[in-house]
Amino acid sequence: MDSKALFERAQEVIPGGVNSPVRAFNAVGGTPIYVARGAGARMWTVEGQELIDFCGSWGPLILGHARPEVVEAVIRAASNGSSFGINTEAEVEFAELLCELIPSMDMVRLVSSGTEAVMTALRLARGFTSRRKIIKFDGCYHGHADYLLVSAGSGLLTGGMTSSAGVSPSAVAEVLVPPYNDLDAVRAIMAEEGDDVAAIIVEPVAGNMGLVPPAEGFLQGLRDVADECGALLIFDEVINGFRLGATTYGAQCGVTPDLTCLGKIIGGGMPIGAVGGREEVMKSLAPLGPVYQAGTLSGNPVAVAAGHMTLSLLRDENPYSAIEAKGRRISEEVTAAAKAKDVAMHCPHLGGMFTPFFTEGPVTDLASAKCCDTKAHAVFFHNMLDRGFYLPPSQFEVGFVSAAHTDDDITAFIAAAVESL
């Protein structure tokens, strides 16, 4: 059974044939691929095509596919039972590890996805402050909760939407949306609404309109504004967490949020999420406080086992300098090749994160991201796919270098990118 036949079957029983919209390849055209297996930096389609993967399941697979130690940890955990809905020693140990590696995290609550982590964080912020309004940034994506699907990035941006049908206007009426990296806009909002703002939530490094790092002073400015107005600062590090070091980006840049949301890498490829932060705030969660949150699969032993092993390996092996060097090579050499060929494209990076933006100017926010030539990106995507390299099928997503990529993989990727421009 090939990908085309599988996609036709899927469309009969799954809306659009996919279980997450961007997988449908609508932004790049063509038939979506179906994967049979993965190992290290590679995966193989059902047709047997070998692909070097620079998507990494949208970020979790920083150690590569099927890392043996992670697989063994999953098998051991599953052999003892896949779910209990009861407390386990493993979840205590995992929570202790997270609090050890993240200085701002006094306590942590495990959940089942990044979306759920953000939902919990915002409910917690409203409950703790007794305020209603939230500031989020244009083009930042924080999961698919109703009140966060306003001016969102990720798949919504890929699909040409800034919101979603089925979202009540009342759900987003209390969400205020300035541009990312625009501290003056945040200050202006706070001057008018500050007494009723419960939280500012931000991707400290935006990754859902392509890779957009914070401007100098932006995150510290948000910390200062939140403190002045009595709001909480929430870092959504579902993508950033453990991406650039064995901790959060907040810890690395020296800006301390009140709450941090995690996902992706902390599950080692298994479904997981977490929200943690100041003890005073976290103790507002039930059963200690009045803010309710619950989940049958929260602290799932299989996901916890994968996550604990992944974070332990990242801490002990510290692959980050090698990953950064590979990301820098991609950025510098692909950008230089585009300039030499007079192609309007540049490829910024931060650590192993990168995005080939098909526009000349720097991308600093959603407005500048939307200046990209998405048709040129689609051609580039398929040229790379034909040459055996898998990138996210959207101009507005981030590519990832993993610890499993070799120097030869990077050399081959750059050569293919130069040919594909």
C-alpha cells in the first residue's frame, strides 16, 4: 500500500485524511507521505524511500527516532502496565528531575499535552490573580483551546486562517493581542487594561510563524511590565524547553517567568505536557486550592519513562554545542547560497532550530513572516523531499537538527538545499 492509496482510504474515515491539519500538505501541495519506521536521523516511507528527517515529529525527537535507551525505557514501563490512573514512584521522580533542571520550577503538574498545559496555566493565572484578561502575541500558537485561537500561528497560519470556526466571540473577548517583539504595544495595553490582566503568555522564542527570536530586552521588558501591573508572566516552552540546553530558555536567558509550560521534548516522543513554577501560584491547583485540573492519563507511566530517560541523556551527554554548530552551518551556508543565486531567502537559526524564510528582510513578527513567498517555499519543500530530506510542510514552522544528525547529514542537506533553490 503506497501513500496515495493510504491517503485515499484515510479520507473516507478521517476528516481531511489526517489527524492534524498541517500533515495534509495543503500548504505545499502534493500527496502527504506515510511513514513506516524511523531510526536515528532517518525515517522510511511505506514505499521504502529513505528520508533524513529535519522535522523530528515537530520537535520532540531531539535524540532522533527510536533512541535505544528511550525505547528500552518505554518497553520496561509498558510491561508493568500502560496506565493506572493512580500515583506512581516514576512520576514523583520525573517531577523531581524537572524541578532540579529548571530553577524557576518549585512545583510541577504533569498533563497529557502542551495544549492542556497552557489551558491549565491560564486558568491558574486567572484563579490566582482573580483577573480575567490575557495578553498573547500575534502569530504565537499555544494550542487549540478556544480562547487561544485568536491571531494564532502554526497550522492556522498555514491554512490562511487567524482563528477557527466554532469559537464563540465571548471566548476571545478577554484576549488582547499585540505584535510579537513590540514592547511598546504591551505597555500601551497595560496602561489601559493592566488592572484586569491576569497573565502575559508568550513563546520566548516564537516557533509557530517560523523561527522568530525575541528582540533584545523584549522578554525582560515583559517581566517588568507584568510585575508593575501584578500580572503573571507565562513562558510557553513547549517548543523551547530543553531545546537549547538541559533546561528552559527562560533559565538560559535569565528571565524568570511565574509559570512555564512544557511538552514535546520532555516526553521523548510520547504524549505529555507539564506546567510548573512558583510554589505560591502552583498551590492554587486542586486539591490544595480552588483551581481545578484533572486527567486520567496525567503522569502516564510510559510517557514519564520516555521523558525521564530523554532528559537524563540530554543532561549527561550535553549534545547542545554540536547541535548548535550544525544549525549554524545550515543557516550560514544556505543563506549564502541564496544570496549568490539572487534568491529572496534567508535561513536564521537558534541552536538547532532553523527556518528557510523565502523573503529578503528579517522576520521579527507575524507581519514580516507573512511577506514570505509561500509558493517558492512549496517548490523548495518538494525539491528537498525528492532529494531525500524531510522538512516541515509549511513556511511557518521550524526545522530541527537532532543529536542523531551527523556532519555528513548536514553537508548533504546543504548541498541539496543549494540545488533546490
